[in-house]
Amino acid sequence: MNALPVVYENDEILVINKPCGLAVQGGQGVTASVDRVLPEQVGYPVYLVHRLDKETAGLLVVAKSSAAAGRWTRELNAGKVRKVYQAWCLGCPKAKKGTFTEKVQHKDKSQNAVTHYQVLKSETVTLEDGSMLELSLLQLTLETGRMHQIRIHLAQAGFPICADDKYGNFKANKILQKQLKVKRLQLAACQLTIPVGGKMETFTVEQPPHFLVI
């Protein structure tokens, strides 16, 4: 495996750019994960601060000590960390900006969730049978951090993320894979703002290489 890109480092944390397909945490049946690969790369243990889905690419904070992990987890839970994502979705919201506030369900538990969105681009693709498929690139900012929040909110709103094999439109996903070679989840954490040295610092990465280009 190639070395994980380190976007930022200080005495307490590393900010890495996690590739799509790499799990964050090891477990049964997981052959590679950030908490296994990164320590081998940097030469010391790392401690997880938050998670990204295996198929979600992008910026991830890991700590260099358990004490730092606890502090940064509290910073995140207190809303002091701002995470911005991008996603290619089926369809396009009528309003160019808005907020999804539907509750999300996980393990029989219903939780309040807030996701702000902005339409960055919308495109109509002509399929082999002559029909049209509308796709949109959305920017999404989390106000809460529920598991699979963005994926669930977009599916609830009728704009499922392309290649989402859990909440997505499976028929459309097959078409996207066959005709546009879209094989991986089109969701990435592209921007992260965190408190560093008494001020807020923003880190940005480009869209991952598996993202749709139209």
C-alpha cells in the first residue's frame, strides 16, 4: 500500500487524506485499516479521534496519544471542528442551498441530524438507450455527526449518492457503473477546519481520483 498522505502534523495530531476503500479501524475480516497501516508508516501508535466510512475518502484526524485523542474528541463533539464534504448524487435539489433536518435511524435509535447543502454543479447525462439522467455535485456541511448521516439524509431527500450500495438507488448504480465507470461511493471529506495554535486553520484536499468527472 502507498503511504497515507499527511496533510498536517503537530505535537498532538496528524491530519491524513484517507483513500477510498481503506477502513479506519481494524476488526474481523479487515485486512488493512488506518489504525494498523499508519503506525507502521510513522513508527509510533496512533489513536482515532473520529471515523470515516471505509468507502468515504478524505480528511481524517488521528492523535499521537490517548490523552490527545480524548481532547480532540471533545473538541469535535463541542462543534469546534468543521467538516465539509462533496458528493455526486442522483437528481438535483430545486433550491441551490438548503438544510436537511430529518432524523436518522441507526440500530433502532432515532437521532436528530442537521446537514447543510449547496449545489456546486448539475449535469444531465445521455444514456445508451437515449434516456436522460440528472446528476449533481453537492457540498455538504455537517452540523451534527451521526453515523452515515450524509448518506441517509440524501437518500431520504430523493438524491442518493452515486454508487452508495447501502442507501442508494441500486438500479441507477448499475447503469452508472456500466456506462460511466462509477464503481466507488462518490462521497469525500474535502475540507476540515480545526483549532490550531489559538486560531482556526482550514485544510483542503482535491476530489479523490475515483470521483466522477463530467
